[in-house]
Amino acid sequence: MLVKSVIIPLEQALNGIPGMKYIESNAGNDGEAELNVVFKLGTDPNVDAVNVQNRVSSATNKLPAEVIREGVKISREEPNILMYINLYSDDPKVDQGFLYNYFDINISPELLRVDGVGDLDILGTRNYAMRVWLHPDKMIAYGLSTDDVSDALEDQNIEVSPGKLGESGGQRPQVKEYVLKYPGRYTTEDEYKNIIIKSNKDGNIVRLKDIADVHLGSEVYDIYSTFNGRPSAAVTLKQAYGSNARNVITKVKDAMAHLQKDMPKGMHYEISYDVSRFLDASIEKVIHTLFEAFILVAIVVFIFLGDWRASIIPIMAVPISLLGSFIAMMLFNITLNMISLFALVMAIGIVVDDAIVVIEAVNVEISRNKLSPVEATEKAMKEISGAIIAISLVMASVFIPVAFMGGPEGMFYRQFSITMASSILFSGFVALTLTPALCALILTKEQENHVKLGFIGRVLQRFNAKFDSGSRKYERLIQHTVKKKSLTIILILVFCGLAYWINMGLPSGFIPQEDQGMIYAVIETPPGATIERTNAVAQQLLKIAEKEEDVESVSSLAGFEILSEGTSANSGSCLINLKDWKHRKRTAKEIISDLEQKCENITQANIDFFEPPSIPGYGAASGFELRLLDKTGKNDYHEMERVSKAFVKDLNKRPEIGNAFTFYSASFPQYMLHVDDEKAYKRELSLERH
């Protein structure tokens, strides 16, 4: 019904919005539907949001009255989950309902005020509610209907302001004024139980407790959430468009640490997943690489030049070149991410080259022509300045064209190319300005004597002798190669063909999958299975995962599917948080293989394991997603199920596909109610009221 009455009218209104790329929609049996409008890169998100709002408003009159009353929520947000938080308690008496409402009342408002938080969702609907279970047999005996009960609840359970007594009316003076108060809505089970449903002139009264069971519980029991086997409130956070994910996560962590002080005794929180964890580990690796590069550069320069003073110069020049790269990143609004970090790692090795060329040229002038450092620097720079400029421009020209690529690939490679090109150009600038100045100030004319003194000097002399011998052999090889041009051309063509053949044999992909320290497990029980059955399977999987040596914590969700973020009684998810990379020996893929073997005994459900996407926001998990479209116009859902399952079966036969699956199913058990309108009206029954 949602598809016909809600989704189709909205899709017809939204179709053709300027800048729109595509629309996707999902509808469930729980009365909720979701439409996602994806726009092309480069469009203004503020303008897109206004256009969507206008189109939805134009289609409001075509929607059912119930939908209009509940409202259509329009939000602009990043599609990926930024953080996943679990709130749990050591007290076994604390249930999921209490944890949900504590987070909703005390923590959620604080986190929503954090700059950059776009959406906060406490999974499930566990708001406190007074649940009334009617007994049909007793209602028939008293001659009551559900409308009588709902009317009594609306009449007696109200929130009003009665007004005042003695308020001045401008006619005569009053002595006192009283404000009238009313208790308002009922809050206890006894108050609800004593609501009067029916009475007669004889004084007989039928109360709610006479025809129903009343107790305080949750509004809906749609999702069961646990953390390491204990009930929890599961919360997902998404970032606002344009915000910096790492900054938002830092602010949320600070806010949660502050709120921890006010939590009841035994209540704790755990950040089971955040996208910055992998980024922080990558930044740490880059810092290590930076220091390793400094050390290696110093060692290489010292070995070849034999002067510790010369080793200091590139160590001082490299940070200046990288600083120029950071300035360029700020100007082009490039953040620290996996692409820019990879470019910085490569740039560390490239920016050193120009400094080494200058130092070596100055060193040659000092040792051969016996010039002072200043004179040697001047002469060397006259000889090599043109070469440094040419090298820098040629290398930069390799990366600059990549910055003009379009599409998603262009967005990624643009950051890479700008980071690399700016590093190269700043390196050339530093080699023409700072490095010569350092050579003139730091190098000495007596550096030739430094090699001849001590044990290290003798080792360096032996190395130089071996290196000179290798240089002479290489020179002779080049002379022979130049003389035999035909053989040289043949060898070049052979190597080109070999490179092409190897390249064609390498697997291709959008971006390589990285171990991000998290594993998703998706559970699918048979259609029609209750949430309790799904929760039992989730608990089995949780216990298996907890026993893994490299697993730090496990969160289970029965009724919530992490990939599409949809709710269904026969679906569930587990978020398996792995230990830090330093504290485990196995990769995420190896752990997944082990878990798949151990879960083969769980026959009550299909369980699939995934890693998060390499780039947050590009899909819900690693791999790729595709959609089957029914263009026959028959709207035969069972035929669609048959075709989709056959298609997935064929996909799994292909050697390139590791695992293919679909959640689509039209086999959920349902009852179709056909009402005889003639008989209903004869008995004065209305579908709307009964």
C-alpha cells in the first residue's frame, strides 16, 4: 500500500529535480518508507534541499490523510554512519527500555547540539508508553467497541489549563485571584486502570481494568539490542554535510566523557565504531614514515658524501616543503584523508631529491675545485638551477592534469594530484632558495678530512671504492648499449610488452579494501520469523564472535539490518569490533573466514560477513551494489523474487564474485482482508472507526 499511495506520488513529484542523479526507495510492512535522492557532484546541497522540499510540498495533497498527519520528514545528511555508541549497565535489573529513555532524555539533546552532528538515531522505538491489551470477550459482554475505549482515553487523559478565578473583568474590583490547575495526563498504571469506559443511571461503572490489562512498557518492541551479551541502547550518529568527520568525532567523545560523570552507578558507554579510528592509525603510520624518511635520507647522504653537516640540510629542507603542501591543501580545501595521506607519504620521498641534488653539486665544487662553501654554492647553482626548474615542472605536469578529472574518481585523484604537485613545486622552490643558503652556512671546506678519520671513515672509503667500481662498470654497459641501438630498441619493446601483459593480469578495482578494524555480520531468518527467533540467532553469533582472540567487543541488533538501515523482524546485525592492529596477528579477512566456518552449524538463518567500505559514504559495506528493475509493468513481486534469486545464484557461480546475496523477498506470510461493505453498513459498522 505504501508503494502505491506514498512512494509513487512522491517519486513522480521528485523526478527531474535539477542536478538529480537517481532516486531509490524502500518500503516495509511496519508502515515506514524511505526515499533517497542522490545528486550529482558539484551541486549546492542547500539549493537541492529547497528543491526537494518544494517538490514534496506540491505532492502533499496526493498523500493519504494519515501520512499528512504524521508528516513527511526531509533531512540532508551524509549517508554513512559516523559513530556507533552503546549505552549499557552492569546492573542486571536495568533493561533496554530504561537505557533507551535515559539516552533519549539526558544524552541525546547534548549530542545533537554538537557542531557537525547531522542525525542521531536511537535504534528502535522504546519510548515509555502505557500499553493497553483489550479482552474482546469482555468487551462484547459489556457491549463496548475499541472506539469507546479510545474516546474515553481522549476525554479523560488530557492536558489542559483551566484558567483563573477572580480575574479582573473591568466591571468591579476583585479581592483575590486564584490560578486553576489540573493534574494533566495520567502517568501511573492505577490511574489508567481506573479510567471510566461506560456508566449507566444505576451507578454501574465499567473501568478500563475490567476489560483490559494495563502495564507500563515500551511503545514498540521492534529491536533487541545487546552489547557483549548485556542489554544496551544502540545509537548511530551521522555527520552534517560539509563537516569534518574527525573533528565531529572528537567533540562527541569529549561530550560523552563529560556526560559519563552524571550517569547512574554502573552505567557505561562504549564507542563500538567510529570512522576516525582507521584514519588515526593511518596518520600515525604517516608520522612514522616521515621520521623514517628523515633518518634514511640522513644516512644515505652521509654514506655518499661522508659529511654529517651535509646530512642535516635535507632534514631541514623536507619539513619546509611539506609545510608548503599543507598550505596548498588548505587553499584547495583538502582534508587529511586516505588519499591525501597516501600522497604525503609519496611526497616525502620526492621532495628530498632536489635537496640532495643541490648538496651533491656543492660538495663536488668544494672537493674538486677547493672553493669555499659560498663560492661553491654560487657556482653550483648557476649550473643546476635550470635543471631543477625543468625537473620540478616536468614532474608536476604529470600530476596536474589529473586534477581536472570529473566524477567520483576525479574527486579522489584531484586531492592526490594537488598534494603531489604542490609538494614537487615547493620542493623545487626550496631547492633554489633555502637549500643553497643552508649549504653556504653549514658546509665547510675541510669536509674532505672528515671521511679519513676514525672507523667510520675507513668504512666509507671502502664503500666509495666499491661504488666507484660499480659506476665504472655501469658506464661501460651504457657505452655498449649506445653502440647497439637495434638491440636496445628490441629490449625496450620487450619490456613494454611484458609490462602490458603483467598489467592486464592484475586485478582491477575502484579502491583497494583496507582492514578497518570492524566486521559487519548480517543475519536473515526465514520470512515470517519473529524478532525473538532472530534475537536467538544473534545471541548465538555474539557468543561465537566473543570467543575469537582478536575480537574486542560485539554488538548485536535483532530487527535492524545495518546495510540498508531497515527494520524487519526476520533481519538482524552484529557489529564485531576488532582489537587494535598492534594487538592482533590476523587480518579482518582471516577473522571473517574463521567466523564463517564456525557459523556453519547455525542453520536457522543465513549469515553474511562484510567489512566497512574503504571510503565512508560509498556504499554500506565493501564490494558493490546493483539494482534489478522490473520493466514489464506487471508488478508481480513473486516473479521478481524468482528472477532475483536466480540472478544471485548465477552470480555466485562466477569465480570473480566472492559472495552475492539479496534481501528481497515476497514470501512473507500475510492475510488479505476482504470486507463485505454491504453487510458492514447494514450493521452500522465503519472501516474507519472499527
